[in-house]
Amino acid sequence: MMEKPFGYWKDVLWFDESKFNLFGSDGKIMMWRSTNEELSTQCTVLTIKHQGGSIMVWGCFSRAGVGNLHFIDGTVDRFVYREILEKNLIQSANKLGLSGNFVFQHSNDPKDRAVFVNDWLKKKQIEVLKWPSFSPDLNPTEHLWDELERRMKKHQPKNKDELKRYLLHEWVDIGRNVIVKLVDSVPNRLYECLKMKGYSMRY
């Protein structure tokens, strides 16, 4: 991928998934405290059982901006994944001015590599970018999800419908300056990955 010219990346359509919880991140929160503060209310964090529900979203973008944001509840297998692609991929490409002249990037998990999915991509004559497995540092989509989650912190959705509405509002409001910066960082990400020989890097 390092041999690709800089302009190559403007025609890549990035596609990925993320989960958003109704009551914030499901990650751990670390806090420093002294021995006599362990039961203090200032040093505890309220939790909500089962996180109040969550939504899985699928989104795509290119250097031209964001494409569709697709919501789905439940497990995504190869059949559901192909349906998501059918509803969103080409429509988003057209919306972003890519038409049939784009390269598709998605992850390498089993449902993405399923014959059922690959046959559909071949039938639509969609070129798929060769991409290494387990490479979140290389994928600018991870930073786009971080941007969306940061924007969601000002909202307090009370149910899944509100969560979807706020997510969609913030998604379409992400400026092209943010997207351009992410896509233009890809060559540097690749260089850093080679420099660090696959170990953790600054992205």
C-alpha cells in the first residue's frame, strides 16, 4: 500500500461499524484516590445496569465527506452484512461523487470475507482494498468514531430513538475538514506502521 500515490486515497470509501451505548461508553474508568477516600461519593462513578441498551451503527466516508449512517439491532452475520452493503454502499458512493470509480475498504473479519459477500462485490464490480487484519491504528474510521462519540457527550438521550436521532444529527454535521485530515493521514499511518514494525504507534 505504501506505493500508492497520495491522490489514490481520495477515491477510497471507508466502511466500518461501531457500538454506541444509551448511557455512554462501556469502557472502564480509572480514578486515583487515597486510602480514606475509597467510599467517598466524590470518588465513585454511577453505573446503570446493562448500560440502558446500545445501538450498532455502520458508517462510511471518503475524502469528500460522510456517507450513510445505518442503524441495526441484533447480531450481524454475512447475510445481514450484505444487506447493509446493498442499502448503503453504492448509494453513499454516488452521494459522495465517487460513482463506480472507487475502492472499497472494510475490515477482515469472517463476515466481510464470506463468499456470499465477496460474490456480491464482484457482481457489482467493486474493487476491494487489500487490508491487513487487526490493524485499528491504520484505519482512520476509528478516529471518526471517536469524533462522533466526543460530539455525543453534550446529549443525554433518554431512549434508543433519541440516541439514533442525535447520532444521525452529529454524523451529518461532521465537517469535511475533519474528514480530509483523517484521509490525508493514511500515508503517514502506513509509514509509521513500517517504522514501528507493527508495534503500537502514535495514531
